[in-house]
Amino acid sequence: KIQIKTPDQNFNQWFNGWLLYQTYASRLYAKAAFYQVGGATGFRDQLQDVLCLLQTNPDYARKQILKHANHQFVEGDVLHWWHEQMRFGARTHFSDDYLWLIYATYEYVVTTGDYSILEERVGFVEGESLAEGETEKGINYNYSVHQESLYFHLKLAINKAVNQFGENNLPLMGSGDWNDGMNKVGHQGKGESVWLGFFLYDLLIKLPQITQDEELINMCQKKASELRGALNKNAWDGKWYLRAFYDDESLLGSHKSVECQIDLISQAWSILTDIADEKRKTQIIKEVEKYLIDEKEGIIKLLTPPFTGRDNNPGYISYYLPGVRENGAQYTHAALWYIMALIHAGENKKAWQYFQMLHPGNKKVNNYKAEPYVIAADVYSNEYHYGQGGWTWYTGSASWAYKIALEEIIGIKKYGDKLLIKPRFDMSWPEVQVKYTYGNTIYDLTIKADAKEKEIKLVDDGKNYKVEIR
């Protein structure tokens, strides 16, 4: 439904076919690939996968959001993953899963203008609770007869999150946040996640924008202010933000650490949320370039140095070889968040350069050794396999790459029946052509490189329109 034409053929092929194909075929339909054949639905995973469909297949995204809400417990937590046919899933203390329901719903409502989804009635799952000391286990579950509105489910999630804070006034890590492999950082119930603090802050700002619930709005504003203060006071490490606090208050992601002195996702979200001020943003970008980016080999590392057992045990992330997967390799999901942060900070040229680095068609074949058309979850920084791609196909990076290419680089965002066009693509290109399908109407857009921000009112009248943005 959206086709682009730029001077970069690699970029065109990726955007016009492979990224969406990868998302549908591997992530949404099979839920499997060469490296992972589990077939389960992941709560946070498939919610992020449908973010790239909001302008091309919003009905699919709507169904996915409601389906996930139906896998929330009345206590507010959710199944980390589940097999629907078997009614079997994982109940955990993961601290970010249920919050992605808010993120995806907000993105859906703002993009489509469909507020009616908030009133849809959705049930819950029922199943065995975790015993004291348990952080996760597989359970059989059933669906409840009791239903509430999707908005009720969102309130349940946000209220659970704001009531689980630690000594530094930051969210508890639980049995892992976005990084499953850091499952030992807060497994005793005291460790805190700095990244989750930024993510939660983002939701505390966004949720009030889609509701008129004054009580919730006031709570979100109060908690956001407190959280912002705590992050800047307790999580700033001098040149960048920490990643987490262990159960015993030891630091993770600090210049004082032996391993994982700097972690990418805390830096990316500190910029995306504007919690980092302009001075700190500049400092963070400088330090990320120094420690995490290898322009020569085209790698953006998740963290450095890797875990080798010399420091605290963060969890199973340390069982990977140094420089493989989350343990110090490029984790493309995080790299894309950083590219989005660079665009937010006005570093468009640098963001485009790094986006090109992630493209598999731009890799050195003898080093990369993976498919040159689909995005890889990770690219190794291990000295014996430097630059080698791993875990291709089955990665949420495909959805994020499409979303960032369309909304941030080409610069087309949809708000209800309006298109906001704010191009940030390679200025050496004279223009970009976009064939944008809206219902039964086609808009042939020509976006000039020096175009300023423009808004187009979309009308579905079955006609073809030619529009030049200059």
C-alpha cells in the first residue's frame, strides 16, 4: 500500500518488500525461523511487530492489540508468551511486558484516529500465581467470562507499574525488562531498571493524550514529574545514564563497572523522552560514538565490555560468548531505537548513515555470512566472528526498521485523516517519490529534498492525486 522510489535501490527493495514480508511471514504468521522455532505468541513481541502496520493494515493491528489485552491477568501482569491451542504460557515478573499494551494502543489511536478501540470489551486470562521466590514458570491458563474495556486494561497496567518502585525511586526490574537476559539483576525483588524508568515516563506522558479521565491524567503527570527527577538525580553516571541497579544496589552500566560500562537503550530513551537536556544529549551521543559504534565494520553495539563473569551476575546474558547476541554484539532492535533518538535530537545525517550501516545489502559478504535481504537480530562483535550476522528473520527489528524508514527518514506520519510530511532523508537525493494508498485513493507524492514540514488532508474518493511537496 506504500511504495517508495529513491536513488538507493537497496533501500527501495528493503522497504517495498522485504521488511513487511519478514514481519508478516516470520513474526506474525509462523512465529518461527531458522534460529527460533517456538511458535509462541510473545506479549511484547507481536505488539511491536504490528507497529509497522498502522498505516498499511490498521485492522490487523487493532485485532492484535485486543488479542493481547485478552492475555492479561486481573492483577495487571500478562503472559510473557503463550501457545493458544495448548492454553499454555509463561507467567513471569517481567517488568515491561504489560506496558507495551499502552504503547501499541497509543500509537494505534493517534495514527488511525480510532478512539472506539478503547471502549472494546476484552476478557482476561486466569491461571496459577507465582509462589514466593518464583520469578517465572509455565502454566496452563483459561479465559475468564469477566470482561472490561480496553481502557480498563490500560489503567490496570499503568497502576501496576507506578506501584512497583525501589530505593532509588525507579521501577523494579523484576525477572527482566526489555532485555530478557538480565534476569538476575532484580530477581530478589529489589533491583531497579533505569531503561524501564525512561520507557514508563514516555507512557506517563502519552496515556493522558488519549483520555479525558482527570484522575488518571493527574496521577500520570505527578508520577512523570517524580520519575523525571529520580532519573536525572539517581541514574546519571557523569557522562551517560546507568542501565540498572542490582538487588544489592551495585551499579550496572556505569563507568565504575568492570563489565557493561555503557548500555545503548538507556541512552536512546533518555534522548527520545527529552529527560536528557541538550548538554547531556550532546555528551551521550559523543560517548556512544566512542564506545559503541564501529563505523568501519558497520556495527552498533548494545553494550560494552561484554559480560565474562568478572563482575556481578546479571543473568543468562552472560552465558553467551562475549560479543554474541545481547552480550556485547549489535542488537539491531536497540540500534534502531538509537537511530530514532538521533533523529529526535536533530542528527539526521548521522541517523541516515547508521541506518545504512544496518542494511544487510551494505555488509561485507565474507564477514556477514547471512541473508542480504532480511534484517538480522544481531551482528557479532566477537573477535573470531566480527561482523557476522545471526538470528535472522525472527526479529522485531524488521517492524522497527520499517516504521523508522517511513515515519522518521522518509518522514510520513499519519494522524487520523491527515498526513504530516517532514522529510529527513539523504540530502544528496533530489527527491523521493511515494505511492501512498488510502482506501481506494492513491496519492502520488513527490517529496523534494529541501521540503519543509507540510500537512495533507486525506480524502478517500477513489481518485488519483499527484502532490509535490517542496
